[in-house]
Amino acid sequence: MTRPTVGFVSLGCAKATVDSERILTQLRAEGYGFSQTYDDADVVVVNTCGFIDAAVEESLSTIEEAMNANGQVIVTGCLGARAEMLKEKFPDLLAVTGPEATTEVMSAVHAKAPPLQEPLYHLLPPGGVKLTPRHYAYLKISEGCNHKCSFCIIPTMRGRLASRGPSDVLTEAGKLVEAGVSELLVVSQDTSAYGIDLKKHSDLMTGDALRPDVYSLARALGELGVWVRLHYVYPYPHVDDLITLMVDGLVLPYLDVPFQHASPRVLKMMKRPASTEDNLARIESWRQRCSELAIRSTFIVGFPGETEDDFLQLLTFIREAQLDRVGCFVYSPVSGARANDLPDPVDPLLAQERLEELMQVQAEVSEGRLRNRVGSQTEVVIDEVEGDSALARSYAESPEVDGVIRVAGAGAFSPGQRIDVKITGYDAHDLNAEALDT
């Protein structure tokens, strides 16, 4: 009898990628094959995103395509939290689940295409099935969020903050390192808040009392001897302690901080945590202690009630903060978000103009930041080899979301290798370099 096959589509953020990897790992353990086309699959699983309108549209389009091509479709992920809408639009779906629902997805797969065998975990590749290259992996340390940002429905989809125990995180990290992973990308909805729901439950896994807080966890991960990169770090005061780990070389000098805006009035309407913090002073303090620190962030323009003065405050912040990388989005009135009820919506055309202006200002900032790196030497990890050159990243570039370093003379190296390079040039987003290793 031929083993059943599953077609799998993973959409959305890095946290959704981790959910997909867990489902794929369980499928592989139970002997399922993976199909590269809808037509050849016994069942199709679509892990959706539902954060903003564009993501919802992509998810709905993917589901429709899978239904038309195959018809046997299971939907999971953030958009699955809107099950009634999905079942009304696609009444023939086999099942709809929310995010982080490996057990429910597997039950739905079993019902349509039963496995031929009991789980055989020795079939798994080391570290489980991954959607990333072998040398880096996302490590999700918590699920959900306690904040009530008015533009966000993530807490509705994924629930309140639920941190994983330190031993659970470190065990997974250790297995990934044993499997060849040399870069751990720490993700969650709010990395800074890790462990506050676990209170004072110390973990003795390491032989010491490891407290469930982001500083203690990051330090323990850094002691594994691999690159540790922190994403989604809210700018709370205790984040200052993480800079010490960067200075000591335990954590990469890189922070992904979702500032979202700079106008105190807009931040208050957004109900953002740490909205009263002086973020410019905090950034300056971080860089005084760790001069090589790279910071990326995301912002929203066109939020209801955003005035021209609010936007000008944001542009001033962009110029003065000198962030290395920036992403920007036009406010999207996601169904269920409380911000939709705020007065004075911004005209979509004006919001788009503001986005373009902000990104032009940031392009000038980024170009200057890249220019300052020319002539320096740095360690990079090879991601991809193209002929006699390679695409690589240093501590300052996270995969997928940041730029790359194009390294000449690196054709003899392999993905995952680390080499020293000299930065020789730059363009609007990326760097050029030459390999120093022979």
C-alpha cells in the first residue's frame, strides 16, 4: 500500500513557521510523504496568516487555489481563529483549527488519510523537519501576548502570553545545535515579556537556578556557543540588561524592536506598551555601551487620527534614531481590531504617500549606515553560493527581513560556513565584500 502524502503550504511570520515545522515533523514521524503539487496530495494543509488585510487575502487565495486543485483541505494558523468566516466561504473544508494546533491538525489528517504505521521517530532528520536551511532555525520561546494594542488581534487569535519553560526551550535548542544549527533566531510575540507568566518558577536544568526571564534564557542560549539573535524585543527598561550579553559576546549585537511610531499621542491611541519611554535616549544608551549594535524596527503610518504633526515627529525620529533596517506598513483596518472605531481615519492615498516618504528618509539613513561599514572586517555566515561568489550575512543581518552581503571569491565555501570578509562597497540595501579566508 502506498503511503499517504500531504501537500503543505506555510504562510505568515516566523512564529507560524515554527508551528509548520512541528506539524511537518509529526507527519514525517508517522511516515507521511510530502507532495510538491496539490494534485498529487491526499490532503492539503494550509497554515494561514490573518494579521493584516494583505495577509488575509493571501491566505484566502491560497485556500481557494488548494480547494480548486485538490478539494481535500485542512486550514490552520491565525486565520483559522475566524472559523465561521472560513466555513461560510469554503463549506467543504475538512477542518479548521487555530494556531499552534499540531494535535488537531494531525487528527484531521488521520481522518482523511490514515497513516500506515505507528510513529517512527528514527525516521526524522536530526532536529526535526525544518523549513529553513540547515545552519539556522527559529526558536519560539512563548506563544500569545498580554498586550491590548488597538490595531492588533493577535491576542484574540493566539491567546494570552504562555511562556515555555526554560528547560523545554534549552532542550530544543540543544537538539538543534547537535543537528548542525549554528544560528538560533529567538522569536515570540513579545520576547521581552518572556517568563512573566511563570513568575518565580526557577528551572534547575543547567545545575543553577535558571530564572524564567529573557536575560537568563538568552545567557543560557549564548552558552551553547552559537549565534543567538533576538527578535520582537519590546523596549522595556530591563532590555538594557541584554546589552551586557552582547558586549560579552554571548548574544549577537542585534535587536529587532517594534517601535511602531514615535508620536506619544499616536502610541497612546495604539495602546502600545512602553509608549511613554524615551526611545531615542534608550537607543543612544544602548549604542554607547555597544557601538556595533544593529537595530531594526517596524512602523505603522496612517493610523486613525494620525496628523501631519504626528507624522513629522515620526520622520524626525527616523532621522535621529539612525536605525539600520526599517519596515513600514500602512494601517490596515483588520476585522476585530478596536482601532477601527477610532475617529478621523487617514485617507488611504495620504497614508500611502506617508509610507513612501518615510521609506525614502530611511533609505538615506540606511545608505549612510552601510557606507560607514565599508573598509571594515567582519565574520559572516554563508547562506547561498552562486558561482564564484556567495550571499552571506553578518551579525547585523537577519535572514529574510534584512539585506545581504555579496561576497566575491567565496565560491569554494558551503552554506553554513563562517568566514571573515572585508566590506568593499554598498548599494541601497546590501553590502559587497571580498573573502579573506583562503
